[in-house]
Amino acid sequence: MGKNEGSKDAVAIFWHRRDLRIEDNAGLYEALTQSSYPVLPLFIFDRQILDKLVDEDDSRVSFIHDAIKTLAAAYQSHGSSLLVKHGQPLEVWERLLEQYDVKEVFTNHDFEPYAIKRDASVKALLEERGRRFQSFKDHVIFEKNEVLKADGTPYTVFTPYKRRWLEKLRSREDAKYVSFYLKPYPTEQHVDGLLSMSQGTIPTLAELGFTRTSLSFPSTSVAQRVIKEYDQKRDFPALTGTSRLGVHFRFGTISIRAKALKAFHLNQTFLSELIWRDFYAQILAHFPHVVEGAFRPKYDHIQWRSDEADFEAWCNGQTGYPLVDAGMRELNATGYMHNRVRMVVASFLTKHLLLPWQWGEQYFARLLMDFDLASNNGGWQWAAGCGTDAAPYFRIFNPTSQMKKFDPKAEYVRKWVPEYLESDYPRPIVDHKFARERCLERYKVGLDRA
């Protein structure tokens, strides 16, 4: 029989956050192999995060809820269970310390600013009680201080970072896995270390204050040909040329090591996209000011417009530029947008409309199923020219020529903007030539003022 939740078991707790799986889970593996106590897996629906979400049917909450039910069933199959709590993390931990004789806590790193503060407060609470808190790398291949310049400072331009990243990957060769760094953690070989316990209740979406999303979630399995042909097809939004794995990377329902290993063998361009994840994660970790302002602070002197009507037209896909409108309508309808189109719509908001990149970043943060703070922030600052990109700010995408190049038959556009050739389709809200010249002048003035 499983033990009841209230019994004073001496346990080690493994705290799941953005790693919602058992297999190849670094922190869980360390808990199962290092601790002399049975391991109790835990997940907390964090009110600090949930209370900031705008939409009752937020797709991410439904995704996590589904993932938690799947994870709980996986633990049940191993004779254990997932303890699921709901509340402010520090308050939850205070109650857990009353319910269990918690000897030590294991988890995986999270370098987002809120997560750092949360973990510091939980660690302090545990250490006050003489309990140990340990955290491990899991959601990236190389984290904050693992890929640095020769002088020990962080890279701020992607290409040299990527070069050093690949050198480090190959620095510890492994006959089977290419590199020591891509070896999986054999977590499932050690599940006998889990606490024997019957599954408790999981809060319903209604109890969390949310309703079920109507959106569908992408699969964790991707056809091998998609990865093989990624470099050839990834820029064409009408094709099935991308993996759609972003949401699974974000919440750790798949292993980044497993996918990087496959990418290494199948397509180096796809591997580069995974390196971008690491790059932006370390930018956020080293330069947390990017959450509030420009990576290059002098760009905070640019005088943005504050035209709410233009912003609403952009949000609703009514700008009169078909590729921009298609992208925004895809996002609004599905919680996803093709990556090439993300660059075009972000450039359009910041360069054509001269609206603050933070407006677009926040809109994406609200709706993107695969929203990740580091990557979203990095992408928007790249588009606005104020981020880590080595190119000067005057790269301005022409949305019309981008459509001709990447959606030449208008297949993607016709799917999302079926009226784009009809008389009721809006005229462009700004002329491209005028917008480009205005942008260059506004940026120049702002940077001269810095």
C-alpha cells in the first residue's frame, strides 16, 4: 500500500519546474543516485506566475496541466507518484516541511530573474532548517559560465559564441554520443529510489482559475526528414519545414540533449537553432537588465511612437502587408508563428511603425505557446536592432519582398489572409519607403542623443 501524504516520511524531494519528464532528467538522476533517502517528486502550480496571466484559456496552463497528468501516470507506473501542490512556492515549502521530514531538495537550474529570486528564498528557508538545496543543469547544453571568451567574459555576438560552443562540445569526445555533453542521464535505471506512494489529487484547471484551451499541441515526435531538410525548408512558412518543438523545450517534456544529438547527425542548421537557445539563455543570465531595457542601453534613447491604433492593427493582422498580417493571424489563432515570419512582424512593428519593441515582446509573451523569456526577449531586441546582433540597426525587412522570396505563391498568406487580393483588404497603414527613412532618422537622432 502507498503511504498517505501526511505521514512523516524522511525524504529527498525532487522539484520539477521546466523539466516535465522522468527520462534523461539531470536533477532527478542526481537525486536518485546521490540521496540515501527515497525521492518524492514534486510540482507546484505557482500562483506568482499564474496570477500574471491575462487569459483564462491560456494555452500554456493547459499544456502544463496535461504534462503533469502524463508525468504523474509515468511515476505511477514505477510504483510512485507526483506530489502536486498549488500556491505561493515559499508557503508551499513551509507546509511541506511540516508534513515531511525533508532531508534534502534537488532541482534543475532556471536562470530567469523571477526563478532566481524564488529559488534563493526556498534555499534560504531550507538551509535555516539545516536542509540542503541542490540545483543542476538540464534545459540547455551549455549554461551561463560554460562558454566564455578567453578573458572569462561572456560572448555577446552569436557567431563567435557558436564557434566556441562547438569547440567545447567536441572537447570531450564520446564514441557513442559524439560528446560527453550529449550523453543522456539514465534516470529510469534508478526508479527504485523513488518513494513508494499512491497518487494524490491534481488540481483541476478550474481550481487553478483557468479553462481548457481550444488549441491543439504539437507532437514530441518529428519526422526525420523535417530535420534532414531543415536548412532547405525552414524559411518557407507554407511548408512543414520546422519541428514545432519549442513548447516541449520550454517545459522540458523532451530532452535537449537527445534532440541536439539527433541534430548533430542530421542537420547542422537545426543544431544552430539549439545553440541560439543556449546563447540567449546565457545573455539573460549575464545581462538581466535586458528584461527591462535594451541590451545596448544607448538604444533606450530612441523616441518610440505610442500609436495605439497602429498597434491594434498590427495585433489583429490588419496592417495591409499580407505577410505581416498572416503571421499575426496565425499567432492569434494557434499560439504559434513561423520563425521567419516572426522576424518580419517584429521588424515591422519596431522599424515600420516605430512602436516600442517591449509592446511586441509582451504581446508574444501573452500568446506564444512556446514563449521563453530569454529567446523571446533576444529575438525582439535582435529585430529592433538594440540587442546582441552584430549587424547595424539599419537592417529593415521589406515585408513585400520577404513575401515574394519566402511565400512566392502566397500559399501561407492565402491560408491566413484569404481576402488579401479583395477590395475590402486594408491598404498599407504606412508606406515602406517613408517608414524606412523615418526609422533611420529616428534611430540616428536617438543614438546621437545617447
